[in-house]
Amino acid sequence: MAMTEVAAGGETVRPRSWLQRLGCGGIQGYGISPPMDRAAAEDFMRTFTPMTATRLMLPMA
């Protein structure tokens, strides 16, 4: 069974960069999006791009 890891804690640029250097396949956290209801999630997924996530990231802490 193939598995992909998703790291929690993607709130700022620093941990995101660190996780990417470690080869983490996915990052989740408030830096990308706060929790949302189904309608908001569907809209988010229609418009999401990796560049959107980069612009949404909070400054380094």
C-alpha cells in the first residue's frame, strides 16, 4: 500500500521550508487554510494553487 505523509504545523514559511527540505510530501496548517465548512472547502479547492499557498503563509516566526 502506497502512503503519503502529511505534516501538521505549516503555519509559517520556516517550518514549511524545513519540511520540504526533508522531503515531506504534504503540509497542512493554518498557514495554508483555517478549518472551513464544505462549501468553503470546495471553493478553496477549485482555486488553490501552490503559489496561493505561498502567498497565504504567515511571516517567519
